[in-house]
Amino acid sequence: QKGEDEFGKVDAIVVSVGVDEEIVYAKSTALQTWLFGYELTDTIMVFCESKILFLASKKKVEFLKQVAVTKGNENANGLPPITLLVREKNESNKANFEKMVEAIRGSREGRSVGVFVKDKFPGEYMKSWNDTMTAEGLERVDISAAVAYCMAVKEEGELALMKKAASVTSEVFTKFFKERVMEIVDADEKVRHSKLAESVEKAIEEKKYLAGADPSTVEMCYPPIIQSGGHYSLKFSVVSDKTHMHFGAITCAMGIRYKSYCSNLVRTLMVDPPQDMQDNYGFLLQVEEELLKALKHGVKLSEVFSTVMDFVKKEKPELVAKLTKNLGFAMGIEFREGSLVINSKNQYKLKKGMVFSVSLGLSDLVNKEAKKEEQKKYALFLGDTVQVNEDDPATILTPVKKKIKNVGIFLKNEDEDEDEEEADNAEDLLGKGARATLLTERTRNEMTAEEKRRAHQKELADQMNEEAKRRLTAQKGEQQIQKARKSNVSYKSATQMPKEREIREMKIFIDKKYETVIMPVFGIATPFHIATIKNISMSVEGDYTYLRINFYCPGSSLGRHEGNIFPNPEATFVKEITYRASNLKAPGDPAVPSSNLQNAFRIIKEVQKRYKTREAEEKEKEGIVKQDSLVINLNRSNPKLKDLYIRPNITQKRMQGSLEAHTNGFRFTSVRGDKVDILYNNIKHSLFQPCDGEMIIVLHFHLKNAIMFGKKRHTDVQFYTEVGEITTDLGKHQHMHDRDDLYAEQMEREMRHKLKSAFKNFIEKVETLTREELEFEVPFRDLGFQGAPYRSTCLLQPTSSALCNVTEWPPFVVTLDEVELVHFERVQFHLKNFDIVIVYKDYSRKVTMINAVPVNSLDPIKEWLNSCDIKYTEGVQSLNWTKIMKTIVDDPEGFFEQGGWSFLDPESEDDAAGADSESEMEDETFNPSAEEDEYEEEDSDEDYSSETEDTDYSASLASDEESGKDWDELEEEARKGAYCSVYCRMCVSGLDCIMCVLSGRYCSLWGWLQKQTVFVLYN
């Protein structure tokens, strides 16, 4: 309408798409994908000033009705009226063509039509339409560039798809291609370029290389281009030849398409590059940085090219002629947009949101040190997928490392001593010596996996102790104040006391309104709040009924979670009161005297139950963080999953419902109308457990702050559906070839595939909606191991940020960032299982235990923890962690002064230093035939002198041992307070357990240790 670009020069736009399987990229099909998400073959679209017409088959017209038909208002979504014409297969479609030509004639001046000149589809249908336009004398104007410029600016959803495509390309290059080239070089294999390219194409069929993408949504943009051995063509139209790969400069270009959106990546791997080649490659990296800085909103493409060329002329003018003639092109649904190329002539301006494939190369470079013909010439090629920003440099979407140390493969010839100096130079340059390796990743003289782990664990131990000490020192003084028991006052004044007849008659009366029991005490009606009553009991003995009422008081056994700290513990407390009443009815009495006690017993129980229920609900609500309100998105296209169950249940019975994603959170609505809202900003972990090897498929949310529903607080909420029969009818006669069973299995497979696709689709939509702020993690089943965090054994699986099991209930989720260290208990050769203890950075938090882990999982778990930078230790004993953690929290400075967590590590430095003396000590101490005099002479001075030891005990060390005190005497000493002032090695510090044995004293955490026990511990 403004007439500012090519669109203003045409009266209508005609887009006709035929059938041609050889055409991969065409502007017509790209426009269809951009508009509808699908390619519609044998379809003609006519865009006029005031109407739009589609001519297609009946099936496609049905599909197009969702955009053509709008309720109430023709222009409800801003579109002109849409006319759908059904193509007649057996006729010439003359009538339909006439309607379309009539519409073109009625649009503006009706003379010129905008078309894509390069798109030429074969077939009679397309030919007859083109002949009709020619016969009508309509002028054709090419609008390819204008449409391309319009489509070049990507929306959020498109950018998300392109980022995913770029990440898949990066994964395939890093995990497959780069590794494969390293294997070829290391093994000195002969592999053809074409074969290597084919193997890359096959790799995208394997899910492990696709960064979580579905293989059905991934395809190559073009066959991978691999070149080496002096023959290079730095274009994307060439094909990998059949010559063998040469170990020099190896260029690789590959692009992967995800859900119709393209990405591109170019790297050069160099085997033993000479210094000149390294310098040229380093300069190429600088040129790319300058290019990224120049790619900004509002800058002309020709200006970007000029900026880069000026930089090259200034820094290395001799390389200007070697540089590629263009520096990249716009990319999207089409791999290469010919009208938006970065060259010296392009006048189009960059816009924020455009995505480019930048590619720079230096060709025909000469290797002066080359001896063979194929080494004399080489080329360097570098490229990335980038996104244009407003003011900042372009963002790289393919973050594959490209520094010389990441792409250089440095070999050392073992037979020639002369090469050692060159290797040393390479080591200085690159940071590490090398031998047949990609520098930072491999060496021929590799350390064993266990040695590497130990070295890394030693670093982690020092780092962990320093951080923990700093953290605990900062927290010092922030002591948790234990909450005092709420003081319940029955009546604030005497006027509130009820004036009932039972009170005047000195009977027990229960005031339900104030939850108070009024009892006669020495003839006075005395109120006791129901909270003060611990329990009541009633018994009948002979002619009397007894009602016994027990009260809470200091010193009485309290419930585990009662937390009863009395407001005034120095006050006088009544512990219990017993009432007696006769079961015999006296003449003239209206009722049996004991009926009052029976009624009181029943009513007190009711009031107590009601009070405890209310208290429990209030306790559940304590600490609940108030959540923001859910912002409902009224758009009907919200991501939604139906027929899901929720855990934990909202009511007693499980109910189905639907989960819908809104602007700032999820809402689950049950069939009964119950609602549960989960906000995105309250989700710590969002986990997707596929149904592979499981009977349910699960979306699990581990929350930062608990939410309330079903009158309870929950930090774990999950939504699931069953994918097969949980139970099997064993009474049914079964046969392996039973048709019904085979059909049922087939149906279950289809159901699993259908559910998996539905859940993945939902997840992708949610991630797009939240702009990747909420990412679903999929557990790594291959790294899983069996264990029992609760009562039953289950498969525990790591994710990128947690360790979890979400298929069993209750769920188990541990955040790895919150873990301080992991300790393996009961690790012994003759045991089949061991236990895992997880200690958190918050030392006041209870440690997590995982029992009965198979011992064959120990090495894989160590490898996984090591890769996550988590310190682990192991031991043969089960420790009293409650007391250990309390000791640490009470005296953190003392704990870290004595070595911190090194007491858990049998290979710590302290142990190594004292290994010799300890072994001597054990040999002589625990030998029944050894004499104690020799023992004292050799070891007592060195090993058992301690600054913290009391002088009395050091003086009586020998006498205690010689007197041979029996067990009862030692127990008596312990009761009198003869406890160690220090802790043994197994508990906290580095002092030896044997001191406790010789001095006849207790370790504060372990209790009495016999000689035999210590012998077991040390062996």
C-alpha cells in the first residue's frame, strides 16, 4: 500500500506450487511453510488487495478452512476475506482459473502480478495455469527478494527452532565427526571423504547425537562437505570427493535442518599444523570477530563487507586476494537466501532477529614446510550460525570451540628424537604436551580412569573444605531460635467462665467453644485448655469408674515432632489428675454418678481430635511462601495435555484432569473442577520421564517452595498417565502366538509412541512459550542404578542437574548443586551391596540415605559424581550422621582445623603421613602374644601424646591397661563422666581410636571401643 518496495509495483501476488521431488529449496514452498507450517503441493494462492483465493484439492481445502472460516467477523484476525476453490481433477479447471483471473483484474489496476520467477514446477496443471496468465496478458514481476526480506526477520518461535537446529549441528560435529576424525588420525586409517560424509548423514539417525531432538524432525540441509589434501573449493554447492582424507588441513561443512529451519557450521581440523598455518588460522578467527561486531541492526550488508575487508587490508594485506568473495548469507526455511548475501554490492539493511550463516575462508595458501605434493597447498574455512542483535555483536548459535587448541591434532614421532624440540614448542604454545591427540582431550600416555578420578577428587576436597569453612563462618551467629510452645489461654477473664449447672455441682464440664475442660480441684472449678492434656484413660474397677487425665509437663516423654518448649518451665505443673465416681445409683439420684465421667471422656476425645486436626493444618501452612496469581491465557491454542492423573491425589480417590500451560504457570483442572496451579518461577526441576521401560509416562515438577492442596503442603507434584496394563490376569490362558496377545502388544506399542509424541509436543510448546526459561530434563537411563531411598528398591537416574526417581511414590529428587559430598558406606569386598549418604551444603539439613546399592554400580557412580565435580569418599562402617552433623554445626572452626571432611577419606594426607606408625602400632597392639611393656616403649610417646589429653589420664595410661578393668568397671567410669575430650578418626578428628581403648574411656560419638572392634575398623 505504501509503494516503498517491490510489493508496491504489483497489483496482485500469485504463488503456484506443483510437485517436484528434486526441488529441495524453493521460495514458493518456503512461503507456504512460513504461513501454514506445511507444504501444500498442487496449490495456487492469489493475494489481491481486498481478497485471497486458494485453488487446491478437496483435502487441502479442508485443511485451509481453519484460516478461512472465522466466527462472527470476516476480518477477525486482520485478514481479507478468503475464498477456497476446489480443484477439479478431470477437467481443465477453466472456471476456477477465470474466477482467479477476475480477482486479479479487480485488484488495483489488474495488470501486473508478483511471482517467483525461478520457481518452475512441471506438470499439466501448472502449465495450464501459466498459459492462462500469459493469454490474459498479465505482466510478471519477480518479488523473490521482497518476500525473502520480509521472512528474514524471525519471530520468537522461529528463533527457538533455529537455535535447536544449531545445537543439534554442534552436537553431531563434536560428538561424532570430530571424534571420528581423531580415531582415523590416531589409527592411521585410510578413509575416503565421501564415506566419511555418508557416516555423518547416518549419525543423525541416532538419538544420542541429536541433543534430545526427535530423529524424525531432523535432516541434513546438504550432504556434508569434507575436503583435504590440497584440493579445496570453499562453497556449499560442492560434493565430497572419493579421494582419501589427508592428515593436514581438513575442512568440514555441515548443516542440519530441524522442523524445516536450517543451521550451518564450518570448521577446519589441522593435523600437526606448522606455525605459519596456526598464525593464519588465528587471524581468520580475528576476522570472524570483526564480522560479528559489524552485524548490527540498521547496517547495510555492503557496509559489513567493507568493514571486514578494511580490517584485512590493514592487518594482513597479502591475504585480501585469498579471502572468500562473500562472507555469508541469510538463512531460515531456505538454506541460502540469494538476495541477502554479505558482499560489496548488497544494499539491504540488517534487522534485529535475522539469522545468518557467516562463512570466511582463506584458499590457495602455501605450506612452505611441505614435502609431499598434497601438503603444499591448503585452505582454512570457518563458519557459524549467528543471530543479529540491536546494538550488541551478533550472537553465535553454534558454540563449537574453534581455538587452535581445540581444532589442532598434534602428533609426536617417537622414532625421531629431533622432533622433541618441536613438541616442546607446541607444548608451550598450546598448554599441554601431546601425542596423537586432540590437545585438551586425549593423550596416548593416558592416566588410568581411577588415577584421574583421584587427582580430581583431591582438588575437589581442598576446594570443598575451603568453601564450607567460609560458608559456615559467614552463617555463624545466625542460630535458629527454637519456637516456644504456643501458650493457650482458656479465658482472659473470669467473666468468660460459663455458669452451667454441672460447674456448680462440682462435675467435669467441657466448654466446646473455648476448647477447655473445667475440673473441680479442691472444690474450685479450674479450667484447663485442651492443649495441656496429653491423654486420658477410663477404667472400671468394682463399683467405681476411674477417669485419669495426664498433662504435658517438663520431663515427660514428648512426641518426636511436638517441639514442646514451655513458655515458663519454672512454674508448678500438674502431671495427672484422677477422678472416681460410683457406678451404683443412689435412691433419688436422676442418673448414675459415673455417667458424668463417661460423658466427659467421650467429649474430651472429640474436642482433642478437632484441636489436633486444626493444629496439624496450621502447622502444614507454616512457612508457605505466598505465590503470585496465575495469569490465565484465554488463547485456545495453549499447550494442553488431557486425561492425566495427579500425584499426590487431591482427594482420597485419584481423578483424571487436564494440564494447561498459561502465561506464567500451569493449571491442572480435574474432572470434578478442582484446580492446582504451579507457577514457572516456583519450579526448581521440571522432569520428563518417558515410558521407555516404564508403565507410566510422567511430567514431574520439583518446587522451590511448597504449595498447598488437599489440606497438605507439597514440594513434588507430578502428572502421569498409564501406558499399559499395570496388572495382568494370570487366570487367562496365554500362548505366545495368541493373536489377541500379539494384537494387544502391537496396540500397546502404538499407544506408547502416541503418548510419547504428545508429551514431547507439549514440552516443546511450553519451552517455546516460556522462551526456554523452563527446560524439561530427561533422566539418563543408561547412568541409572538400583537403590532404596525409601522402603522399596527403585531405579535412580541422574539428569543434568539432579538425581531422581519419579515413577515410584514418594518421588526422590536431589539437586546436585545443593550436595556437599557423597559418602559410600559398607564398601567391602565380601558384601554385594553398599549404602550412599548424601551430605548437603546446608549442614542443618538431614542427610539423605540410599540403601542397598549393588556394588557393581560403584565405579559408574564414582565416574558420574566426578564428572559433576562432586566430592565422594568411602568407608567400611556405617556412621552416626546425626551426631556427626551436630558436632560440626556446634563447632565448625574446630572441625575444619582438624582437617574437615578428610576424616572420611582413607587416602587423605593425614593418613598417608601416619601410615607407617599406625601399621606398626596395629601389628603389636593386637597381637595376643605381644607384651604391653614393649608396646608402651615403642609407641606411647609418639602416637598417643595429645595436647588435649588430661594430665590425670596420661599419668594413669599404663596403670589402667595393666589393671585389666572388666566391662562393668569401665561402664561405671563412663557413667561418672570419663568421656574422651576428643573424637576418634572414625568420627571427626584425626586422633586414634586406640587412645580410647588404652585409657578406658569413651569416644563421644562411638561409645566404648573394644580392641577387637578397633582391629576390624582399621583392617
